[in-house]
Amino acid sequence: MSVWKKLFSAAKGGVNDVAEAAADSQALRILDQEIREAKEELRRSNHALTQIIAKRKLAEQKTQSLEQAVADYETHARSASQKGDTDLALECAAKVTELRAQGDTERQFAATFAQSETTLRNNIRQANDNLRRMEQQVDIVKATESVHKAQASISSRHLGANSKMKTAAESLGRIQQRQQQHQAEIEAASELALDESGSSLEHRLSEAGIKGGNKNADEELARILGQ
């Protein structure tokens, strides 16, 4: 939410679509930065948790050591009392009182560290879960963004190709039209040339069998023999 708040706060004041698009283009970069910072904070939290665990273990070890010392001095006190050395027995009893007080303090330290450890573990676990979800969402957004860019590129190229093909087809049509026009002009010029020479009429008469034409061999031989 903090990332989007930053983006929205930057977009306040009636920004236009261009400004919003620019803000959106920076969203992934900002999210990546936020994720990096969150990972660094989690690293520090894990280090702090390690220290707390170590202190809790030391306090527990110290407590166990003091409890053992209390048991030892209680044994010493009983032994001194049995031997009739009351002063030594009292000194051992005083030492037991001192060690018990130290033990209580260490137990309180261990309990406090244990509580802090539990709280910090839960917070780190929740933060890790949130971070993983955020990374997954960012990965999905990046993949979707890449697909959209690819689709836009393909669509643009497709439109460009269609435009080029349309232009080429139009050019081809114009070339064919010019060729047809040129052929028609050549045929028209030939017809005009025939009309001017008079050969057009002779050609039509010959084709109709009215005048001219090629004689066959029998007709030609008859003509020669007749002469």
C-alpha cells in the first residue's frame, strides 16, 4: 500500500493522462526498490533474532548453572551444619540466597528473550509471506506487461505489414492500368496508321473474300495455261 500511496500522492492535483502513464511506468521500478529494501530489513531482523536466540540460550544456561550452584551450596550448608560448623553453614546459606536471586534474574531474562523471540519469529514469518506474495504479484505483472508489449509490437507490425501490402497492391493496380492504357494507345495508333494508308479497307475486303486474297494452285495453273 505504501508504494501506491506514493504514486497516488504524486498524481494528485488533477494530473493528466500523460502524467499518470509516467507514474505507472515507474510503478514496477518502485516496487522492485521496495522489495529490495524489505529484504534488507528482513536480513537485519533475522540477525537480531539470532542475537536474541543466543542471549536466551545463554540466560537459560546461566540459570541452569546457578541452579546447580544452589544445589551444591545447599549440600555444603547441610554438611557444615552436620559437622557443627554453624558459621560455615550460614555462609553457604547466604551464598544460596545470592545464587537464587541471580537465578531468578537470569530466568526473567530468559523468559523475556523467549517472548521477544516468539514475537519476532511470527513477525518475520508474516513479513516473509507478504514479501513472497508481493514478489509473485510483481513477477506476474512483469510477465503480463511483457506479453502486452509483445502483442502491441506484433499488432503494430501486422498493421504496418497490411498497410505496406495495401500500398503495394495499389501500386500494382496503377502499373497494370498504365500498361493497359499504353497497349490501348499502341492499338489505336496502329488502326490510325492503317486508315491513313487505305490498307485498312483493302484488308477488310480481302478478309470478306470480295477482293484480293491468295489464289490456289489450280487457279494459278489454269491462268498460266490459258495464256
